[in-house]
Amino acid sequence: MRFLFLSFVFILSACAGKPPGTERVFFPTASPRWLDEVGSPTLKPIKGRGYLVLPQGAGEGPYPAVIVLHSSLGAGSLEWDFAKRVLAQGQAVLLVDSFTGRGLTKIDKDQMAVSEVSILNDLYSAQGFLVSNPRIDRDRISVAGFSKGGLPALYSAFTEIYRRYGYENDPFASHLAFYPWCGLSLKDMRMSGRPVHIHSGKADKITPALLCGRLVDDVRRVDPAVPITLTLYPGQGHGFTHPALDRIALPVSYPYPRDCRITERADGRFVELSSGQIITGRNLSEVIGACSDKGAWVSGDEAAGQEAYRRALAFLAVSGARR
């Protein structure tokens, strides 16, 4: 592998060209920082934003759809590259922009400037927007997330999470997560029963695959039949599917929660295990900042990335098939 010390943010956040027919869309959302704030009447409503694209040459619809959640660098070439692949197999895409409506373009300095719980709020708001669109099949909406967006894509499959957001049943046909952080343990580890697929690099030092392996084990102890799959890619680091990272490694200057471990206690409060601190929306940045680290690399390999996408697209095609 050739190590090129290039501008990390410039290369990875560069926005690829949007597909023809891309429509800017808006939906109401809010910014709960942690799970204790979900549904609070004191939350200020904001205008959620995203890009809706319908597949061309795929008939009149209604179409299956995939909601795509971006990384901490915002909606850029990583997400658009994947979106175009999804469109090519006849599924619509709603790429959620969780930063612009909050006055940001990226959050590489403070990962909690927009929390994963806020992105969860955007996800469910985007789902509500799609089900009101007659061009979309409301029963065939899946979610896919990258890195920071991978956590909401994954954890939205947990019964405890979607019920916090007012859903009796999981509104998504399937859940796809690329290199997510899996260090959150809920007191109720039941999942909805909808298919879940996690893709992680075994050499990932930012969101370690080991955490996802433990999460899968915990889920299967509750229900051995749950349809959750973890696919590991030997030698691959964080962001290995990024189109700009073929045989390139770039240093990461921003903090990441590699050493953070959060568990929900029986009383419903969440504790960060290394510090013993209770996490709330008020102290989230402080607690996560204390257990975060710096100094890792992102790296990729075209062959591994293509194989991950081949599997991911097949997974989405099955869940998007007409029932």
C-alpha cells in the first residue's frame, strides 16, 4: 500500500456529481442529543434536508427506496457513489443531509456537534416523508449508513430504539451498516426481525470490528434466529469502500470514539464504562470527548470495496423485492 499524506477532508468529502433528476427535499425534524431527549417538547423544530432521486427507466413505480445516512464528513463522494449503484438496480434513494440544516458542512473536530441520536431523528423523519410520497412503496424502504451514519442505520433495528420514536413495529425493510461504531449496549437487545447486515474492516482502528462482533453475539444470545450478519474484510481499515481510497491510507486528525463503551442500566440511564459517567444530552460532548482517541488512518482497497458493495446491493435487492 502506498501511503500518501494528502488532504484528508478535501479528498474524502469531495462531492461527486449528483445523478440526473436529483430533487432537493425538506422534512421537519429536531436535534435530540441523546436518547433521554427523544420526543421532548422542548426540542426546537428544524428543517431536515435531503436529496431524493428516482430510478430512471424502471417503470412508473411505486419504487422501493433506500435512505442513505452519511459519514461525519457530510454527504459527499462516498455516499453518492453508493447511491448511484442503488439507483442502477431500480431502487429510489433519499440521501439525508444531517448537517446543512444545522449550519454545518462536516463535524471532523467535534463528533457530537451532530449526534447519532439527532441523525436517528432525521432518519425517522425522512421515513415519514417517503411514506407520504405516492412514488415510493412504503413497505419497501430500507436504510443504509456509512461510519457515523452506520450507527443509526444499525440501531434503528432494535425494538427499544424504534419504540422510543413512536413506532410499534420496525418501519424499515432492512438495515445496512458500513463500518459503524457498535459500542452501545441496550438493556433490551431484541431486534425487529428485519434483516441486518454489517460490513467492517478487520483492521479498522476507528470503529473496531471487535465491537460489532460482540454486539452480534449479544443479540444472538437473546434470539439465536435473528437475521443479523457481520461480514469482516481482512486487512481493511475504516472507510475501505470509499472510491478515493484505493490503495491509499490517510491520517485522521479528528477524535473518534474507539475506546468509548456505553451501556444502558436497568434504571434506563446510560453509563460510559471507562469513566463511569452517566450520559445525558447535556454532557454528551464532554463524556464522549474524554473516551475518544486520535491518530488512526482511513484506508481502502478497490477489490474489497467492490466485494462489499456486491454483497450490499444483493442484500438491498432482496429486501426491496415486491412482496
